[in-house]
Amino acid sequence: MSDTTAPRPNGSGRALSVLIVSTLAFTVCFMVWMMFGVIGIPIKKQLGLNATEFGLLTATPVLTGSLIRVPLGIWTDKFGGRIVFFCLMLACVIPIWLMAYATAYWHFLVIGLFVGMAGGSFSVGTPYVARWFPKQRQGFAMGVFGAGNSGAAVNKFVAPGLVVAFGWTMVPHVYAAVLLGTAILFWFFSHHDESHTVASKASFVSQLKALKDPKVLKYCQYYSIVFGGYVALSLWMVQYYVGEYGLDIRVAALLAACFSLPGGVLRAIGGWLSDKYGAHSVTWWVMWVSWICLFLLSYPQTDFTVQTVNGARSFHFGLNVYGFTGLMAILGVAWAFGKASVFKYISDDYGANIGTISGIVGLAGGLGGFILPIMFGALMDYTGVRSSCFMLMYGVVWVSLIWMYWTEVRKTEVMGKNAPVSPISQSFAR
């Protein structure tokens, strides 16, 4: 039964219903999107893949999920998020089910491209949810919806148990059934508002012209870290724990969830902070916390010997599993806030065109999530150093910090009548 004839809750009730069911749907879609982060490990062993091939395997779904984001954002503006989200989920069910029957490497790559469509759900849900809320609450609403990123952690809780108990082929069957059930639930509890659609005949190519805007490019750079890096490390961390610390896949997945879970769930807090303190302030601190964490994570396990007056003395430097997990958890929290703050920038600057701009920025973030795992694998094959993935991310964060300083921080007036008033100054004024 369509929304036009069914009994409707009031406006705030409909907005809340849309937010809840959209967040659930996005969580399941993200869980599916990150599937190779766990089942890729037994597949890697089964097919005898090297680190680069494994990186390409895990990244393949991310490619489709990234490329499809811009058209999905445009269609959401034009047709509304409800129908687009529902059709997207249905389109992914069969490819996920077929994944269990793949036997060759190219099978996984091809099917993975179709499974990756689930990752495009973000550019549908973001404008769909945002338009149900007033501007001053959009940051929080988009943050709650974005908490569906925690699907990466859900995958790490669910998939390892299925792999150990039934083999990796059970995971695609279970995920396909869950996604189908979620699509049906979404249809019955979501709503459509014709006033939320945007009449536009712009083509895909014309929409991409927004990339000529320096601000859009800058937001793409930020998002390639806080989202692209989050996706890449979520895919990479289980095998990192297994290889670096020799852990069982279930323990490795549980510890990897310490990064993935806060990186998704706490996005809502990032949205609230962005509403209260502004997107710039939150993003600036996110980049600095990321810089510190990645610097420490980059240091490889090192043994060296020093000749002292009492003879040779050996030292060891390197993070143990507890220190490593703690730093990853902090990084996950920072990136959760950063994902929300970047989209607060977009809602502030491009409120009338949020679907298209969020699709473009989401595309950049998704492409980061596609390219980075492949580069992680190539660097590890070339250098033999596992922490080289963090060295790469450290360099990328440097680029964003410099860009942000020259375009935003440097233009902020520190002294004078237009300078922001600090809390300390306010207390003296009282």
C-alpha cells in the first residue's frame, strides 16, 4: 500500500521512522559491503593469493560502491530516497547469494563488483534522511544515519563465527537473506515526501562539474581519509592482526571491531559536535588526532643493538597488541567525528544540492577505500613491512592538514573584533 493511502504518523514521527529504518538498512548494506574483510582470509588461503591480490579482492566491491554514488545521489534528488534505497537493496541480494558458488579468483572479482552496489546506499540515505529534519538538526540526523558504518563491526562479530562453524560459503547465504528481510522492513516503515524531490534534468557529466569548486575538492580530500581510510583499514585489519600478532581469526576480528565499531556508532556524536561547534573546528582536531595516531602506528617492530661500555645491549621497539588496539580505537573515534563533520560542511554550503554533492564527496571517499587496500598490499609486498599501510595514511593526513591550514585556519582572524571569543575570555568578561 502506498504512502498516499496508508495512515501516516505526524511529521516528527515520520522523520524518526525514516531515520531509524534507514540507519538499519545502511548498517546491513555496510555489513555486506565489508564482507571480504573476513571471508577474504580463507579465500586468500584457498586461492594462494599474495598481499596485492588480497588487497584487490577486498577493494573490488568498494569500487562499484564508489562509482555508483554520484548517479544514486542524483536519482535520490529526482525520485526520492525511499524507492531508490529499496531497489538498490533488492538488486544486491542475488549477487551476494551467488558469491558462495565462486571458485576462481576472477569469479570473486566480477561478483564482487555487483555486491559492491550496496556501498552506494550512503549517498541515498544521507540526503533522504537530512531532508526530513530542520537545518540545525541535520548534522545530528546525518550522524545517526552514518552510524550505519558500524556494519563493518557487525560483519566482524557475525562472519568469523559463521566461517569457523560452517565455512566461508555460509556467510553470503546468510547475508543475502538478511538483506532481503531488511529491504522488506524498510519499505513498510519508510515514507516519501514529494516536496523532498528536486526537479533536475542535469546529466551525470554536468553534475560532476561541481568538482571545479575548490571547496568540493577539499571536502573530497578530507573524506578520502575519514571514510576512505576507515573502509580500507576495516578491510585490512583482520588479516593484519592474524599476520602481525598470530591471532585466531575470531580474536583478530573482535579486536579489529575496536576500530570499526566506534568508527561507526560515534558518528552521531560527531554530528552533534559539528552542529554545536562547527564543521571546521571538529575537522581540524580530527586531522591532528589522526596525525598523532598514524605516526605512532607507522613505527614497525624494530630490534637494534647498541655497543655500550659494558658490551652489546639489545633493544626492542614496537607496539604490542594492546597498545596497537588502543591507538586504533582512538583513530576510529576521530574518524567517526570527521565523517560527520565533512557532511556538515556540505549541508551548510550546499543545502539545496545536498544529494549531488554528497554523492560526489562519497565517490571520492569510496575511491579512497578502493585504492588504499591495493596500495597497502603493494607496499607490503614491496617492503615486507606491515605497518607501511599506516605510513601511507600518515602522508595523506599531512596533505589535508596543510590544505586546511592554507584555506581555512590561515584566514581566521586571531586578534581583532572579528576574532572568535574563547571560553576563557567569556569567563573574564563576566
